[in-house]
Amino acid sequence: MKTLDLVKLALLSMQRNSWEQGVAMDAFFERGDRDVVIALAKEAAYRRIPDGRPAMIRPDEGITDPCSVGEALIFSFQETDDKELGDACDSLLHWALK
């Protein structure tokens, strides 16, 4: 197994805070790894809390940290037209603006 594959596997096996999820999503997005970006976006949408913030594992994260998943979340919605991803995009935008 190549070093990059080992690093990818290690990253994907860890639980992440929202900003770390966003950094991971951006790294795979820039690398062109569409399937991993979409999988991470679905996880971010799944971990959305009632106020609209995605990728949350604890409520006391930094105020702008949840926005770090935004670009990859939008990309994933545009690629898949998945309703849950669209809802996550909308709720993140609403939370960020309000």
C-alpha cells in the first residue's frame, strides 16, 4: 500500500470536528477524489444539529467552524442532487446568515 493510501485510510477512520471535516473534504476535493468528498458530505449532513450546523460532534465548536464544509457540501449536492445534501446546504446557509 502506498503512503498516500495509508494516510487516506487513517484520516477516514478518525472522528472529526466540523472544521477538520471541512479540511478533509477540501483536501479530497482538490485531489479530485469525488467519491470520498460525497461520502464525507453525506456524513456532514447526517451530523447536522437542529440549528442547521452540519458535521457537528459537540455543540461548543468555533462559531464559523461548521462553514468549513460548505464548498464540498454544495459540490456534492450539485453532483448527486441528493435531497439530504440539499437540505444540509440550505440549513447551513440559513444558520450562517441568521
